[in-house]
Amino acid sequence: MAFWDKMKKAVKEGLETSKDVLEKAKDKTKELGEKGAMKFEIMQLEKQAEKRFCKIGTHVYEVLVKEGQQTISKGTPEIKKLLEEIEEIEKNIDKKEKELEKKGG
């Protein structure tokens, strides 16, 4: 095999190897991006739940202290609504965490 043929073969093999490596890197980057996005979504849902918990505390304070009521229950309309929202958020978090687990995150 002539020198030039050997060089062309080496360059061709190098390019094919580089192409394979870049394709794998692209796939890995996409996978990491998807995992990162899912983790971010979970974090956002957790923040939404925290806000609802704060609203519950604020409402309880207003009812017991500001309005002078003696009791409050989970059946109180505002509290009930917030508790239902928190339950829904928790379900969404569980769902996202399971999806993330399936992706190896």
C-alpha cells in the first residue's frame, strides 16, 4: 500500500471514530439535558407546594388570631382547597421522580 493510500485510510478511520464519539457525546448531552429539565420541574413543583404550605399557615393565623375563631379544620374552604392543591402537586412530583428514575437519574 502506498504512503498516500495509508494516509487516506488513517484519516478516514479517524473521521469515522470522531463521528462516533461526537454522536455518543450528543446523545449523552441530550440525556443529561432531559434529566436536568426534569429535576428543575421537580424543584418548581416543590416550590409550589411550599407556597401552599405558607398560605395555609397565613390563613390559620388570620382565622385564629385576627378573626378570633377558636378552631379551624381541614374542612375550612380555603384550607381544603390548599390541601387538595398540595396533594395534586405531590402526585406530580412522584410521577416526575419515577420518570427520572427510569432515565437513570
